[in-house]
Amino acid sequence: MPLGTSKRTAQIHMPPIHSIMTKVREMKACSREVFSMAQAVPWYDPPKQAVEAMKLEMDRKGFHFYSPDPGLMSARVALSNEIRNRRRINLDPARELHLTCGASQAFVSALMAVADPGDRAIVLEPYYFDHVFAIQFANLQLDSIPMVEETGWSLPWKKLEEKIPGARVMVLVNPGNPTGAALSEEEIRRIVKLTGENNCMLIIDETYERFNFTGSRYHPWTETDHEHVLTLGSFSKSYSLSGWRLGYLFGSDYILEEALKVQDSVVICPSTPGQILLEQCLDLHGWVEKRSAEVEQRLHLCREAMEQAGGLEWREAGGGFFTLAKTPEGIDTYALADFLLEKHGIATIPGDAFGAAGKQHLRFSFGCLADEELVPAMSVLASVDLTGLTL
């Protein structure tokens, strides 16, 4: 008789992206034409110049070994300089900035450092499901607040003003995943003020910060070091380093000291070769800006195609790699995702995966189509007609 597994993991549902991407790989292995608009993996490779420069470092002593737990000091200095020069945020690279194994690990470290079992954690719905999984693993009380779709997935201020008092932590993704919503400076200032006045920690996930097309680039730390604000991000999209699993976390030194205990116990340190590659990437001024412009072009093309399709309603995205498109009422979106993949070769993610507010939606990633895929993929998307479809 098999031994039982934990209740902690049993409460977590495997995200659909796993099964969908498995099917995408199987279809491609059978030489079927598939346009993956599911997982947000950039179509471009890391900067070739940076990769070539990193290869010259491979014989460096320590290249294949552990780095210090918070990352190589040289990499942290390079990143803090980049953040200061581009964003006017002054960070102490020795005390206020960690390199992490991606944004997901940074989030777990931040969450564990500021919240105890039973504390209440607020997320905005549709939410990024990995954040919710981490909250559940940490035995926190999940408080999921729906955003307002009718006004472009805007913040539900009345509900937030009711819910933030007494909450220990709030999670803010900007630009949003899966919605693509990008916040204004006024909205950011208001949420920082509201959480601060109520002693609620604010964790800002800026994974798509370099792909912000209509929102404000304001960050509260440009003015003062808000103790209750922790910020994390990733280099998986900006420099296409997803396989290197490299991200960052910055905030007050005494909080990061606690977060480092989590990092050491889970991963010890981020990838040393990845950090060396990052240093080379950070020297390439303008490279990410060009990729960002190309992503924005894909956003416009995706909008145009979807407006020609039947039964799919475009929802405006102000940044990031996604739109959360509305689907016809009464159609199961898991079945619809299978239908689009089998009939049209378009891979998407059912909106249900992002909470109840995502029902009757599909997440389309326009930021992962290669140049040679772009025109045919948009042509196929424009030809989709869900009118009268029953699934």
C-alpha cells in the first residue's frame, strides 16, 4: 500500500501550462504546425555578444562553483548601477539587493521573510498562479480580490480599502500577468500609501518591468526607502535567461537578511555562470529596449488579428507579454484551449488557471512568437471563428 502524500501539496492543482506545453512538444515532434502562445518564453536568444564574452570567462577560477548566497558582489554592483542609472533607485548592493534563482524563488523568499502561518495575503485576481501556490505552501490565508474588467482590469479600490487593514501582505504584479494591466503613477502611489498606513507589506513583482508600454515607470524607492515595500523581478524575459534561472530581490536590509535564510536553505545561491552572463548583458545599452519595441509590435498585431476573429474579445494590454481575451459564454475554456490547439495549432492557457475572475477567458502570449512565425500565426488567429461553437 503506497504511503500518503502531504495535505500541503494535495491542495495544489497542477497548472494547465504543464500539460499544454507537453502536448505542444508532442505535436511538434510529429511535425505538426503549432504556434505556442501559451508559455511566455521570448522568441529571441540572450545577447550573442554577451554569450561570447561569457565563454571567455569559463576558465576563471570559481566559474563552476557556488557564489556567495546573495550573488556575486560584482554582479550585484553591476545591477545596482543599472537600476540607479535607469530608474533613479539607489540601492546598497551589499545589503539591499539579492540575486535569486528567478522571480519565483525571490517571491518565496520575500513571502517567508515577512509572513507567518495564518497571516492573510492579498492577491489581485486574475492572479499569477505560482504566487498563489507559494501562499498556500506557506499556510497563509489567501484573500483573492477580483480586478475590474470593465475598466481595463483596474484596481478595485473600495474592496482594497476594506480588505487591506489587518492583512499582512499584498502582492502586486506590474505589468500584470495574465492581464497585461499596467498601473499609473497615481495608482502606485495610492497602493503604497494604503499598505503603508495599515502596516501591510507590499511585494511588487516586476518581471515585465522592461515591457511597460502605457503605464508609469514610477517606483516608490525613487523617493525614499519604503520599509514595507519589497521588489522582485527576473531576467528570463528581458535578456531571455529563463534557463539560467536568474532574478533579483531588493528591499530593506533587515528583511533581506531574513529572506537570505530561505534562499540558502532552498537553493543556496543563484547560478554562478548565469550571474557572469548577466554582467555582460548589463553592459549592452539599448538591447532590451529594442526587444521591448518588438514585443509591443507583436501586441498590436495580435490585437488586429483577434479583432478579425469571431468570438474572441480583445482586452487591452498596457505591458507584459499577454492579453486575457474574453471567450463566448457557456464554452468550457479548457475544452476551448484543446480545440484551438488541435484545430488551429494555437496554444493558449485557460483563464480559469488564474482564478475565478479569469473564467470565460484565454491567456494569449504575443511575446513568444519568432519572426518567421509571426505572420502565419496572426493569419491563423484572425481566421478563428467560435460563433455557435459548443464544447
